[in-house]
Amino acid sequence: MPKCVRLLALPAIFALILAPGCSKSPSEKLTQLSSDFAYGVLSASPSSATAAGLHIYRGMQLDNMLDDVSPAAFEKQRQFYAKCKSRLEEIDAAQLSPEDKADYAIIQNQIGLAQLDLNDVHPELHAPQMYVEILGNALFSPLMLDYAPRTDRLRQIIARLQKVPLFLDTAATNLASSPDVWTQVAIQENQGNINLVDREIRAQVTTDLHDAYARAARPALDAMNKFDRYLRENLSQRNGADWRLNNRYSTKFRLAMAAGVEADDVLQAAERQLVAVRTHMLQLALPLHAELFPSHKDHAALSTEDRINTVVGEVLDSIAKNHSTPESYMDDARKDLDEARAFARQKHLLTLPTASNLQVIPTPEFMRGIYAVGGFNPAPALEPQLGAFYWVTPIPADWPAERVESKLREYNFYKLKLLTVHEAMPGHYVQFEFANAVQPPIRRLLRAIFGNGPYIEGWAQYITQAMLDAGFLDHSPELALTFAKEELRVLANTILDIRLQMLGMSDQEALDLMTKQTFQEKEEATAKLQRAKLSSAQLPTYYVGWKAWTKLRDERRQKLGTAFNLQTFNDAALKEGAVPIAQLEGLMK
């Protein structure tokens, strides 16, 4: 399942002066720290600030600025997070309300993740794609978000373009080595930035700004092409860095999940469940198999594993033949969005937003290295009235027919509907629209930009299952089998991430798990392997969160008995924003 797009964790200068708590109460100290922390991170990372809706802070016109990625900036980050940690530890958490305890946990985990990166992992030394994505985000947000008149936003883009040569020269100076896969993705996404500047933005420049844009774009494009040569001819020769976290993974897993679970235990549970789901899929597939392949019998003479692979594989192969064309793929996703919205409203699964700010657009080129399928980009936390985007990654025109067919078979008629439910309706789009109403505003901002991954991804899995349970597509057996395959994928995501990052799993072992055990197409498996090398402790959030959401609902239903109402439960849980699920039960009224 594609990773859902949230605010990037970006390098920044933290010049904010952090005031001590003085004689304030624990709650007042936490409120002040929440504000200092959230605004400190955003104001020091202008690319992130624009995406979040923060445009001016303490006299700084953030939309005209680019992130400072100098070594001094990273040192200021270390000081910032160390000071925030010290202030947090001075607060007596036992005296906080449940709402405050949830915010405390978010800040605590975010500090831990940031310090792991800054003090141990050091992406600034090894991750060229990080710089490319910072730059792309800085240029794309003002292009797409209608927070000011277009002429003003174009002037801000021009101001940022003027800073590109220094930004990329600093990035090249910082980088000591890079895993080959990270370098190759950076090359691909850097070309996306070149296209963004030379084509997409240029096409929207108004006549009065043509000359100013041309003057800024030329050196910026020269710098991007220079960075491309650096990546290909220099950094690619220094590929000794390891993309695996190894012994650092368990720490990151614990902080990212914030669910009281350990990587080893989650791995064992996922591997057990994978066996159970495969067995369940055989029972789902047998009636369809008898209808589709009457001459094949039921392959009862085969071993259990071979029978599952054969029966389920044949049925999924038949299902996969019903798919879009490259030309209709995007429009089909839009139609699926309308269908899912109508069904969720009809079944009263939750209260749907009244806003009409959701757009289905192609995934930006500079993000397609990790978002090979698509994702969701919410409206800015500080400007929720602006656009939210369901990204769908188009199929490149230069792909050979085999790759095109593999992608379309994986995201067939049924799977594209599941993708749309997950990413948009009533998945992440609805989730973030609810979160936009969290009060007070600083709490909304904190939970939006540092939201808990299992809460976010778990919701999308959980509500997709709720859609099927309510009869989406009239209880289609083909959809049920496709969703069971989706469950296998969620389990494989977890197994891949833990085994690749911590236990030395090989590429071939990873591909075999996906193609031979979980029925994924070659194109999907290859893209997922790349994603697993680009990220860490994100792929398990789907499984950990799905389990936690289901457990919370079942416990609530058991507690309330006949008074339990699913819409009431879903609304109440979403109104809290992306808190760690372990904190959620104590927050629901």
C-alpha cells in the first residue's frame, strides 16, 4: 500500500529562543513547549512551512526562503532537540490530562526520532534524495496551493529558485557516500525537479514575470544539471553506505510505532498471520475457481502450499485481467472516488466532510521514487480550506508493454477501488478533514505535522475493511479475495521492513516473499523493494495500526453492548487527530 504523504521531516536552522517554563503548571508548560516545538520546526524549514500553511513567522517571509542545509544548521537542530527534550523532562507527566498526555507522547517520540537521525543515522551525509525532495516540495507547494494570488506565489518561487545553486552546492559538499539505490532515486527525482521548473512552472508564469522567471530559472536549472552530473559521476562511485539500519532499527521501530510493541514480536505475529490469511484465501477462491476453471478441478492432489498457490493464483490472475488502460487509469480513480463517497454516505459509516477541496492529480515527478503508486497529501494544517490531493502515479509513456501490463494487473478494477478507499474516501482524506477541527489550534498543528503513523495508516486499512463488511460492491467475492491479497501485502510490508532493515534479508528473499507467497506482480514487488530500502519503520505502520484500530473498536463494542454505534465510534476516534492509539481510548468521550 502506498505510503500516505505527510509533512516531510526536513533539515532546518532552529534559531528559536526557547523560554523556560518558570512557575507555570505542567499543562501550561506543555502548551508553551508544544507551540515552541511545532513553530520552531516549521519556521526553520521554509519548504515545510509553506506546505503546512505557515507563511510569516517573527517577521520572516518564509515562502521566499529555502531550507538551510549547512553543517551549522544541523548542529543547531541538535541543540534545539536537546533543549526541547530537557524542557519536556521537566514536566510532570503524571499531572497532565489525557489530552495533554497524548501531546506529551507525540513530542517525546518525535524528539527521539529526530535525535536518532541527527546523532546516529546522519541522512544529511548519505541521503541525496532527501535534498531533492526538499527542493521539489519547496517549489511545488506554492505552485499548487492557492494561499495567495498566483502572481505573488510565482514571485516566491522565483525567490526560491535564486537560492537553488547554493542549496545544491551545499548538499553536494555534505554528502560523503550513498547507497546506490538512494543515488539512483535521487537522479530520477532530480530530473522531476528539472521538469517541474522547466515545464510545469514555466507554463504558468504570467507575462509580466517571464523575464524575472527566466533569469532565476536558468542558474537554478544549471545547478540541477550540475547536481545530476555529481550524482552520476561522483557520488555513485562512493556507494559504501548501508541503507539498512541494523541494530538501530529496533529503537526507531519503538519510537515510530508508539504502541508498546517490539519489532521481534510484531514480526512473529505477522508471519503467523500470513499463513492464516493464505489458508483463508483458499476458501474464498475455491467457489470462484470452480466457476472460472471447471476443467481444472480443485487441485486437491497438490500439497497444501502448492494448492493455495495454484487455486488462488489462477483466480487472482483472472481477476487481474479486468483493468484500466494507461489512458483511463486516472479517470477511473476519479470515478472510484465518487462511488466510494456515495457508499460511505449511504451506509452511515462516519460523518463525511462537507468540503469539496479534494483533487485527484498525478503524483509529482520529484516524489515518484518512493511513491511509485500514489498517496495522499492533506490540506495545510494551518490553512485547511485549501486543496487536498489524492496522488495517483501515472504509467510512464516509455515503459515497455510488459511493465505496463504488470502495473495495470496489480492495480486492476478491484485493487484501484481499494486504493482509492484507502487514500481518499473514506480513508486519509476524511481522516485529515476531521483532524482539521482539533482544538486548540496548537494541538491541531502538533498532531497534524507529527501524527502517529499507525493511527494514520491503521485507520485507512480499518475503514477499508469496514466498507467491505458493509457490503461495498454488493459483497463481491472478487473484491473480498482482492482485499485478502491486500491483507497479505500489509503483512509482507511488515515482514520485509523488519527482516530487510534488521535481519539481513536478501533482495531475492524479499522478491520471493512478495511474488510467491503474497501473489504480487513483478512490477509491484520491485517497486516495494525499492521503497523498503528508501524508508524504515513506516511499512509496518499499516499492520500495527490496523490491529490496534480493530482492537479498540471491538473493546468499545463489548463495553457499550447494544449502545455501540459504529458511526459514533468512528467520528469520536477521528476527532482526536493522529495521536498514538494507545492514548486514544482515554480520549474518546
